[in-house]
Amino acid sequence: MCTIRIRFCAPEPHPWLSYLSAGVYPFYLVHQTLILLLAYYLAPLSLGPALEPIVVIVATFGGCLVIYEIARRLSVLRPLFGLRSRPPIIGSTRSYGWGQRVAGGLVAVVILLTGFEILL
């Protein structure tokens, strides 16, 4: 009797996957503040209903990317943006410590206060 065995191999993860997945939380933290700042400073320019959203979207994405790159490279800023204090070790199950959670909360408070300051 002949049996056929089929082996399924999981595909290798793309090299950008870890870079992009680590950037989700820093983008989330920064994007609303950038949108509010851009809208506040672009409103007097009266760019119109077609150009203003494009400028806000492109500038927000670019600003988030720049801030993420800065936070990624400076070890002092990594915990403030929800990044691990050092690059993760493959196979590690280390979770975030209380210090990183407190730092993330402080960043959220600063972002909220900045948003309220703009609105007032």
C-alpha cells in the first residue's frame, strides 16, 4: 500500500514585517496630534477641499514615519513610544515592564494636553 505524505511549510516572514508591526503603536500615539497640529496651522491658508486633506494625510504619514525612526534609534525614547528598550531576542517571551507602561501613559497624557491646548 502506498501512502502520500504532503508537507506544508509555513512561508518565511517578510523582512519588513517586524519593522512595520513594531511601528503600529508609535504611529497610533503620534498620528492624532500631528493631524490636529496640521489642521490648526493649515486652516488659515484655505487650501480648499481637495488639496488640504491630501496635504494633511501625506504630512501626517511622513511625520509619523520620521518620529518613529527617531524613537526607534534613540534608546531613551524607545519606551516612551511603546517600543522595547532593546531589540527583541528571537524566541523571547519577555513582556513589557511597569516602567514602559507608565512611560506610555505619560506620553498619552502629553498628547492629550497638547490636543486640548490647540482646541482652546
